[in-house]
Amino acid sequence: MMLLKMAWRNVWRNHRRSSITIVAMTLALVAELLYSGLVTGMIHSMEDDATEFDLGDLQVFHEGYLTRPSLYDVVPDAGTLIGKLEEAGYQAAPRLYAGGLGGSGDMSAGVQMVGIDPVRDARTLALSEAMAEGAWLDAADPSGVVVGRGLARTLGLDLGSELLVVSQGADGSIANALYTVRGILMSVAASMDRSSVLMTEDAFRELMVLPEGVHKVIIRRPKDVPLKQAKTQVAALAGMGATDPAEGSVAVEGQAATVETGTDGLDVMTWEEINPFLAQMLAGVSGMVAIVYFIVYLAVAILILNAMLMAVFERIKEFGVLKAIGYSPRQVMIMMILEGLIQASVALVAGLLLAAPGMWWLQNRGVDVGALGGIQMVGMTMPPIWKAHYTWSTVQVPIIMLFVITFIAVLWPALRAARISPVEAMHHQ
Amino acid sequence: MTASTTPILSMKGVTRVYRQGKVDVHALRGVDLDIHKGDFAAIWGPSGSGKSTVLNQMGALDQPTAGTVLLEGTDLGSLSRKALSAMRRDRIGFVFQSYNLIPVLTAYENAESIMALQGVPVAERRDRVMGLLEDVGLEGLEDRRPHELSGGQQQRVAIARALASNPAVILADEPTANLDSVTSEKLLDMMARLNNERGATFVFSTHDPRVMKYARRVIGLVDGRVDSDVQKEQGVEHKHQSRV
Ligand SMILES: Nc1ncnc2c1ncn2[C@@H]1O[C@H](COP(=O)(O)OP(=O)(O)O)[C@@H](O)[C@H]1O
Ligand SMILES: [Mg+2]
């Protein structure tokens, strides 16, 4: 109690120095709070984007399709599977893929044709809402296609432009057809932006001469079902039997659940397994955040260290007296550490009060980064409005770090103070 | 007032050599000295004679180069740093020339602080501190910070603090050096009264003859040696011990 009282008053002894230290701590804390919320917000939105626009939560496809996509490797009875999934509360949409060449005027580019069930796809993913211009696919308009914005730019396509697509059909024939651009997608994912030509499932089947099967079934799980559990359930519905890794039908956790159905095997993968790089990056961002914290706080730590060392040098005689009249080195040390922590506590209160409106603004309104033209990271495009996301841990980490750094920075000055010999202190001028 | 009982403090053959660069400074050259309960002793000598060094040795602030210091029979040389801290806290009261008080604490809190370290209950602390501050004539000034007190008042707080922990001995290193003569004499008057009324043992150093005359025992120090040790009784001086 005595030590705390002394520490508190010592902090306010040198107003100027303590204020500078506290202001620095406060600004660092505010910066960290805003930064950590923004980064967390970005992770969340990228995760949401990845699952909403591109990957879904889960995908079912022919074994090995992901690494060696082939027109012939299909999920045979997709209709039945989708029916079962929908019954179980999932959203599912079939997808067909093929590569080809797209041309308009005298321009041409490699394209990826995607066959889509317009209604199911719109229920499952958010792509149908990510139209920059024009309209989403319509089964009643089989010659209408939706293209990525990057591709539209490359080929000089506008709404209503004609697009010639050439490829090789499943029967080996030359496949070519002329389409009309009815919609242009916003930049969502890099690969989709550059090369996608979305068309109706029927148009795709006709072009590619592929009457049966789909390449992927893209699945969104109900909100309350955890990803792992969803994977097990989907695997079961796809007729893969028990897929609990513990039961041995799946060799390694994190790998696809595979089962032989006759000659065809099917894979079920989560989005994290399909894009492990993105998943890892999102998980790793917290590490990067910690490094930035560390750098900002390092500067503050040097300031604290300096201020506290000055305080110790100014008060050598006083520490001498304290030691002489019976304060132990430990008590002197505790007092100095308390002085540092008190300043951090004041900075905490000030920092929270200062940051709160900013945090509220960033979480609810966000920053308009649309002008930057869609920054891309790991194949994902940043949303035009960058919102922060705050959870207890987003706020907790900067605060804990502030106290840890302060504690570390005052250790050395505190040790110096604790070690002052009373006799030498008396001689000190 | 005879010295028959075991001494509170006992220095035996204490030397203290400071190394200053390549030169050895012999601050103490073999000091034998006993302090008894109830002593009101002045260590007297010119500047540089070793007065502060003797008091630092007595107060467990410094270790002798050779010889032993016994405080109530305990060899200070045998104690750990932690035990020495506790010894200073519980058995010694210190009054320095200046910079005695903790600037952020009030007079009351300064006097109280060591008792707080000792874990004395608040109510008891309050009684003792208020009694002591009254005794040293600082009634009504309890809530003043050191910088709001005069030099003499600050020394009184330091004495109250030293007494508060009920130490075996109070060591005061030139307590009046920064005070004018009137204030010095008042302070010594007060110390003598506390010695009389409370039986508090005082050892103080000085080179001021006006201060020295208050002492009932005068230990003369020259060049790090005890040159004379005179016990005065009822105004009659008689040689108690002498080394020339
Ligand atoms: N820390 C120290 N380092 C070196 N020499 C010292 C130190 N303290 C005291 N001395 C020397 O020891 C001698 C005695 O000093 P001191 O005990 O302070 O004398 P006094 O208090 O009587 O003036 C002096 O010569 C002084 O210079
Ligand atoms: Mg001295």
C-alpha cells in the first residue's frame, strides 16, 4: 500500500516527463487498437469473401480433380447429392468447368468457362450479387454470359458485346459458340476476374458436349454447424460412409475424405483445405499483427526506459535514504515497477476513451478504400469498404502487450534503483 | 549511567579502506568502541576524520575491511543483504544531514513509513506517530510535505521517523550541519529530552562545539582512530577511556 502510494505520487512529481511517457503509451495503444481491429476486419472479410464468392464452405468433387482438373472427372449423380444436402439444411450448387479461348474482335484470351445453375448458385454463393454491371445469369437466356471485369477489359467487352468461345468438347469435337455479355462481375477473386466466363449449366453442356455429371458441388453449411462437423456430415451424405478420421477411413486429418464408389472416388474438402495458403495466411496474420505491435511498442519501450532511467538518476539520494532506513532492494524495485505500470494504466484509460469512437466508427462505418481500386492479397480482393472487427481478443492483445512491454522496459531502471548503495548515494551530488 | 551491561553496539578492530583509483584511503584504522543503552554520544572530529564512516559501520550501511561490528550481539558481517535491510529497518534509526525524508510523503507518512514496512497495525501506527510528532513539536504540521517544512522541522520529522520503529539506537550524521545555531541548539535540546524521557539511545556526529556540549559522552576521532572518549556526568568530566 505504502509502495503504491509512493509510486503514484512519484509518477506525478515530474509532470512533464510522465505526461510525455503517458501520451506516447496512449498513442501507441490507440494506434494498436485501431490497427488490430482493421486487420481482424480484413481477415474476416477475406474469409467471408473466400467462402461467399469463390470457395463455399465445402466442395465435393471427383478424387484428384483439384490437382488435375479433367473434363471427364465428374461427380456422377450430383442431383441426388444436392437434394440430400438441401434436405439436411445445406445450400449446394453444381459447377462445371472447362478451359478455352475467348475472342472478341481481333482480341483473344484464355478463358475458363463455368457452368452454373443460376438459381442454386445465387442461393449458395454471393457471386450473383457481385455484379459490376448488367445482370446475373438466367436459364431462360442460354446465350447470355457473365464475365470477369479483368477479362472484359482485356477483350474490350461491354454489356451486349459478343464473345466467341472456342474449346474442345468432351467427344473430341471442336466446340465453339457465340455468346452475348449480359453481366460483368466485380473484382472478387483474382483468377475469376481475369478469365471467367460464367454461363448457364445447359449452355455449358451443349458447348462441351457433356450431358452428365458436374465437376464440383459447392456447399454452404448452416451457420451453427462447425466446419469440421459439416465435412463429416457431407461426406456421409455423399455416400462416403464414416469419415471420422479416428475411424481410419481418412488417413490424415486435413486431407480429403475419400471413398471408392464403384470405380469413381469422391473428395470432400473444406475451403481451408482447398486454399490452405489463404487459410494459413489468415491464421498467420495474427503473428504479423504481433510483430507490428512489437515494433510500435519497442519505440515506446525505449522512451519508457529512458524516462525511468532519468528518474532513477535524479533520485539517487532518495533511493539511498530508502535503502538506509530499511527498504529492501525488492521493495525499491517493486515501487519503480509500479511507477511504470501506473503510467501504463493511465494510458490504458486514456487510450480506451480516445480509441472508442474510432473503433466504433471503423466497425460500423468503415473506411472507403474503393478509390484504391481493389487491392489484391493472396488472390483475394479487398472489399471497397474496409471495416474493423472487434472481439475481446482484438482489444485484449494490444492492452496486454502494453503492460508487458512497460514491465520489461522498467525492469532495468528498477534494478538500478534497487541496487543503489546508501553510502554511495549519500556521496552523490 | 555506568557501562556494565552488554553494549548495544560494539566495534572491534574495525578498519575501512577505500580504494580510490590507485590510492588506498584509510578512513578507519582500527576502531574499538562500545555504545550502551541510554548513551547520548557525540562523535567529534574534523572533517575527513571518519565520523560518517563510523556511523555507516554502526548502521549496517557499509562493511568493514577488517574487524567486526556487533549490533545487540549479532555480527553484522554474518548477515545477508536481506537480513541487513531488516536490521536497518527494525533496529536502527537514521538521521542524515539532509535529504532525509521521502519527498512525496507528508510528515505524518514519513514518520509512519517504516512502521508500515514492519507491518504495525494502522491504529497503533497512528497513535505512535501522533505522539511522536507532538513530542518533536510538529503538531499541526502532519500533512505538510518536506518541501513545505523548514530545515529544522525536516530534521524533527526525521527524528520522529527514527524513533517510530522503536530502534535499539538512533544514528545521526551531522544532523545540524545545515541548520543555523539557534535551530541546532533547539534540535539538540529536543534530542536530549527524548534521551532522558524515552531512554532513546543517540549517537551523533558533529564538528560544531556548540552541538558537542549537549553530549554526555564525546568520542574524539582523529585520522580514523578514536583519540579520546570522555563521559561527562552532572557537569563533571571524567575520563572513561582514552587512547592517545
Ligand atoms: N565512498 C568513499 N570513497 C572513497 N573515500 C571515501 C569514501 N567515503 C569516505 N572516504 C574518505 O574516508 C575518509 C573519512 O571520511 P568520512 O567518514 O566521510 O569523514 P567525516 O564524516 O568525518 O568527514 C575521508 O578521507 C574521505 O575522503
Ligand atoms: Mg561526514
